[in-house]
Amino acid sequence: MIDLHCHILPGLDDGAKDWDQSLAMAQMAVDDGITDMVCTPHWVPGKYENSRSEILPCLDCFRDSILAASIKLHLYPGAELRLDLTLPQRIKAGELLTINDGGKYVLIELPDESLPEHLDEFFWGMEMQGMKPIISHVERNAILRQHPNLLFQWVERGYLTQITAASLLDEFSEEIRQFSIQLIEHRLAHMLVSDAHGLKTRKPKLSEARKVIEGIAGAEVARLMTYETPKRVLEGKYVDPLEPLPLRRSTRKRSFFDRLFMLRP
């Protein structure tokens, strides 16, 4: 299996705290059947300023460490980039990392509180510059749970999505677990990732959640989400996802917060 999202590099964000924890996470991933992993520390302006020039040397050190420890895990560079209008320019300037430093697939973390009104135009602009958005942990975004049609439209336009393994294993809320299942049923999730931050919660493991996906959509979809699609992304190749099926809006009564951040479909 290939894990495209993991906070395993030590001391860069809220993931691994030190080299010992990073090595333990790497061994746990290998024991679970993960062969390849993209290291994706957070980039959040003003909080985690993890530029390309800071991540790559740390990754080189980690590669040396797992080699010395005889851990058979292939590591690749990346970053989880908080949504920011300057992302394309920063990537083009070589300041920020894309998946495997290929310049094509960009892992983007959306804010939880609100989404910019013209986000479609922003994503389209990225594509015009040769970049393809991958939206991280869509199942955990409260706005997307209330407005799934927005996510459906993005997937229809070719944007890719990730869901977190822990979301299928009762490590978050039941609402998140149910929405994760719906995303798989409606072909709105393209990759299963660990988004691992440590050894106790959000572990660097995919196998249990992969079995859940097999039960929902079959072994072939599980393989697509844990190997075939991640492999193409890692190699910078074109991904042709399955045709999405629309999700109905939630029937839950909207709160003041929901109405305040209502998005047009």
C-alpha cells in the first residue's frame, strides 16, 4: 500500500515529536503493509512555515535513519498546504512542496470555518498552471458535510480527494464515519491515507480501513484507493477516477453557523 499523507518527520508540526517516534511510526507502517509513504508536514502561514528548503534536508536525514534501522520503507517529499491564494506563486517559485516534488499534484487543506466564495476559480487557475488539487480529509470538513454537492462538483471537474483511515474506524465522530462511508459509496473519495500524527491516534496504518472499504465497495475499489491511484499521483501521471454519484444534502436543521457560511452549489 502507498500512503500519500503522513506527518512523520519529527519536530516540524504537530506530528512526530522526535526521531525515535518517527522510526517507530515507520516500522508500524511497514508492519501494516505500507511500502511507500509521502511525508507531508503542515504548511500553515504564521504557524508551520515548512518550506521546501526546510523539509527536504529533514527527509534526507530520515531516509538515512530508516536505512540504518533496516526499515524497508520508501519515503518521498511533500507537504499539506493550507489553502492560500498565494499557493501557485509560491510553488512556482520553489518555496513550497508538491507531492514527490513533481510540481503537479498539490495536497491542500481547507479551512474548517469557512470557504472562499470563488474557490472554484482558484482551483481552475491552479489547473491552468499545470497543478492538480488534492483535497485532504474531506470527510472531516463540516462545511462539506453540510454541502456535499459542492464536493460532488469538484470531483466532477477532476479534483481528487483523500479520506483518513481513522475516519472509518470510529476514531472521530459517528457523523464523520457515516459521511466517509457515503463518500466511498458515491465515488467521491479517491485515496485512503493515514494522516498519521503519532503511535496512538491516527496511526500510520491503512489495512483495517482498507478492509472496511472492501466491505463497502469491493476489493478493486480498495486497491484503487490504497495503491493504483496513489501510485499514479506519486509518479505524476494522469488519474481518471470513477464517475461520481451525487450526494443529497443533509436534512439536519441548519444552525446559525451553517447559514452564516452557506455556500452556493
